[in-house]
Amino acid sequence: MSSEKSGIKMVDVGEKPDVQRTATARGEIKLRPSTIERIKGGEVKKGDVLSAAQLAAIMAVKKTPELITLCHPIPITSIDVDFEIEKDKITCYCSVCAHYKTGVEMEALCGTANALLTIWDMVKYLEKDERGQYPTTRIEGIEVVEKVKGE
């Protein structure tokens, strides 16, 4: 085994104080208006799309250190997932809180992304064209919209 270091390491946060931290991420999935109507009407084969997406977001937040290699396990204190439904898109907002040494923005981003992927999975049969492709379905704009570091 070589004694050279790879340059990859988990940042040492051991000396940092625990503080209240909150992050909110957002992202959107563009869908056909007819798919949006089916979601709103509870007419999707796999079930309640937004409830499933909300649970998927919560699970992803809790599993972030397993999904993103160098993220620290963080004692999450709360997760809030909300959706805004428009004619041709659904926007997801995922807010995460913890009282710890490092921020929770990666957890909020993971929650948002997984919620949107779950929506896509549940409605993909409605979004395919005659060739089995997704010409208009898009996940876009995943970003951190707010990060707060308290006392």
C-alpha cells in the first residue's frame, strides 16, 4: 500500500461548536398538463404521487451520508417537504434542520432530488411518447434557496 495520500478526506468538524442549522432546497419537474391533472385527481396507477414523493424526500435526507461519500452523519431534528403544483410543473421544497457542527444543505438537496425522481417514476407511463421517450419531462433548477446558521 502506498504511503501517498489520495487528497480525498472527510473534513474534521470535531472542534466546531454545535449550532442550529437550516437549509432549504428547491427543484421542479416539468410534466404534461394531463399528467398534472391525473396527479391532482388521484388517478395515477402507483398511488398518491405527492405522499410517496414526500416520504422519498424524508428517506433521502436521512440517507444522505450513505449516498454522498464525504458527508457527515448529522442528527437531523426536522424535515419539511412541500409542493407547489402549476399547470405544467411541480416544484418541491425540502427544508432540513439540525443542531450540529456542519450544515444540512446536502441533505436538503438530496431530499429535493429524490422527491422529484419519485414523481417521475410514478408518472413515467403517462409521460412517454409513442417511441417510449420523454420529450418534455424534465427535472430542473435544483438549488439551495436558503441556508441559515444560528447560535
